[in-house]
Amino acid sequence: MEATVLRRYTDHLARHLVGPDSRRSAIIDEVLDGLECATEGNLEECPDAEEAAHRAVQEWGPPNEVARAYNDATVRISANRLSMRAVIVLPLLAAAWACALLGGPAGPWAVRHPPLLLTGLSLVAFGCVLSLAGALSGLRKGSGFEAAAAERDQAVTTSTLAALIGLLCAVSALVLLLLNRGLSHPESLDWPMVSMAATITVVAGAYFGMSLMRFLSVVRGAGPPL
């Protein structure tokens, strides 16, 4: 009966958790271990195992409140993970496209590069700076159950969304720059370098696009019920 009481509590808790399956399984294992330890401690005062388990459950509190605290921690962990990956990927994209767009053969312009290219790259660089700033801001907020249990920090969510959206916008701008130059003067491009940069861009765009959707689903699931 003791195991039934604890399992009923964790099953109720699991219905309120968000995030990947591995994260939810780890939380359930952690909570179950804590409940078992609390039950063992209560057995010193209460010889009945079922009553000791009920007391342990009451000490932990309502499962929906426990789940909310863990969900806030999950949002922070997901935000930090995505922000770190954005910080790593952005310089790689910038270097690949700088080589591809600036290192090609001379085109039919008065200067080596088309007039709008440097302006476009400047806008992309500005977007990258904003994305990096959002990512670093999210990383600086920290993560973990202890920090999240007190109060959910909306700045973590906002900064991570800014980092991902900024990165996707920068990728889109780079693709538009490539199409503009490739359609007007394809001979001015170093196509092997363009192919490499385009491959990195497609992979990064697909990955971060899916990551953004997954992160939004976690954020929506962790929010208060309507």
C-alpha cells in the first residue's frame, strides 16, 4: 500500500510536467526517491507504512504545485541549452558567409563587392549581435529547481526567444543576400564556399526552427492554466 500511495502521487505529478521524456522521467525518479526517504523518516514516529507514506505526500505538497516549480526549472534549463547553442552557431555562420560572399571573384561593380552587400551584411551583423545579447542574457539568469521554485523569471523566456528569432532572421537575411547576388551576377560568387555555407545554414535553420517550436511548447505547457 505504501508503494501505491507514492505511485499515485507521482502519476498525478507526471500529468502536469512538461519537457522531453528524459527530463520528466528524471523528475519522477527524483520525487519518488525523495518521497521514499520521507516515508522512511516518518516510520520512526508512525509504525504504519501507509500512514507514513500519506504524511510524506502531504509534506511534499500538492503535485500540481510541485510540477509548476519543476516546470519553471525545465524552462530555464531548456533556455540555457538553446542559448548556448545559439552562441556557438552564430560565429560559425558569420565566418562561413563572410568567406562565401566576400571572397568570390570580382564582379561588374566599380568596387570589388556589390554596393548593397556590405549594407546587408551590416544588418545581419546587427541581428547577430541582438541574438547573442539575448542568448547571453538568458544564460546569465541561471537555471535549476532552487532558483525557479521562488518565482518564474520571464526574462529567461524572453531572452531565449529573442536569441532564436534573431538567429533565424539572420539566416533568412543571408539567404536573401545569396539569392540576390546569385541571380544577378552568379559569376561573382565562390560557389564551393557558398555550397558549404548554404549547407550549414540549412542545417542550422532546420534545427533551430524545430528547437523554437519545442521551446514554445514547453513554455506554453509550463504556464498557468487558463
